[in-house]
Amino acid sequence: MPFLDPYAKEDLSIELFNGETLLWAAQPNPGFIFRIHDLFLTPFGIVLIAFGSFWLSVLNSGIFFLIVPGLFLVFFGIFLAAGRYFYDKRYRETAAYGITGQRIIIKSGVLSKRVYSFAIQTIKEISFTKGKNKSGTIIIGPKVSGRYTIGPGNTWSLGVPNLMEEIEDVKNVYDLIFEVRKKMKAERYNVEF
């Protein structure tokens, strides 16, 4: 039986077309997540904070145009070392994913909501990654080298809308997408599978 998270269902209901119903709706895992690239980005952020602080302590002469780069390094370092974890968490708290009989809907955004819609029949490639606890990420479309190392739920989204990340029971959701596609194909050609 497909899962319908009440918050995601309510959030996505205004995005549905007339006569369209949600078969599945959920939100990603809302907690803090430590990813493999954090092994590099967090220490790099700490180095930027240290270098920016050193820069500011040496330049206590008050020359404004020399203080700005130091402040930038400190603030960017704070973001890399800690801020992006909070942004990533907030991004996933506000995201909602849905599957209807025709399309996949991804609604996300921290400051403003964006809605992405993918017609299931036209998706050429779909894949998923699964963790030990059956949760994972569905990737809609082809993988691009490096694109998923800092994925959309992370603070470095770069506007990549085609991930349904950190969803529970990812394999069943993946299978549901193919069931919908199979049903659409059968209806199109009046064939029973």
C-alpha cells in the first residue's frame, strides 16, 4: 500500500491537476545528515575561519577594503563548517515529494518554494541509491559526473531539481514509479499486463 504523509499530501494537493490524485507522498528525512563530502568541506571551512581570523587580526589598521576579504573568509568558513548542515536540514524539512498517475512532483525550497514536475511517461532514465535502513535517493534523469557529490538537499544545490532524496523505503517508491509507467503504457495501447 502506497504511503501518504499528511504534511506532504496537504502541501502537494494545490499542485494537482483536476482529477489527479496522489498515489504516494512523503517528505525526506528531516534530521542532520553527515555525508562523505563533509569529510573535506567541514575541515576546509575551519581552515577558512582560521585564515580569515588571522587576516583580520593582522589588519587591524581599519583599512576597509582589506577587512572585507577577511570577513568574507570567516563568514564563508562558518557556512562551510556548520551553516550548511542547518540549511540542508531546513531544506529537507520544507520539501515534499509526490507521485500521481501521470507525474512525479518535487516541491522544495527554503526561502521560496519551487515546484518541479516530471511526466512519468517521458522520463528516460531513473535510478536509486539505497542505504542500510532502506531509505535512499531516487535520481530522475541521467547522472552527471560530480552532480550528486553535493546534491540538492545539501547547501550546494545549484538548482538540481531531479532528486527525491532521503526517502523511506526507496525501493518500493521506485517500483511504484515503474508500475505507474506500465499502467500508462497499457492504457495507451489498450493492453493488459
